[in-house]
Amino acid sequence: MPVDKFGGGRGRKLVRTLLAGTEGWTVATTNGNHIRLTGPAGELVFIAATPSDFRALQNNRALLRRITRQTQTRS
């Protein structure tokens, strides 16, 4: 997971916290200050690198859990 490409510690910390406990997700940055997460089955999730909502981390973590759960039940 190449988190070293993120500017500043805030985006890096967000990605590490968000992906803790998940397997197979890859991380890339976009030109518009967003983070692109690609799941193990090819799912794409775009999140803000600097979220303004205090619940953004929890909401994004829940989103990744739901996506992971859905792809596991399909397999």
C-alpha cells in the first residue's frame, strides 16, 4: 500500500486508519485531492483526502466494511 505519496500526515493517517483490518485494498491519489481505493474484486471507492465532516472516517470505514461483506457473500 503506497501511502508515502500522500501530501501531509493527515491523508496518510486517514488511509492507514481506514484500511486497518482490511485485506487486498490498494491506494492511489487523484489530481483533485482525493484518495482512490481499489478493492480486491475491482471495486472503486473515492474518498476526500481532507474530509470536513467529523464522522467521515467512521462513514468511510463502514462503507468499506459493507463493500467487503457484499463481495464475500457473492463469492
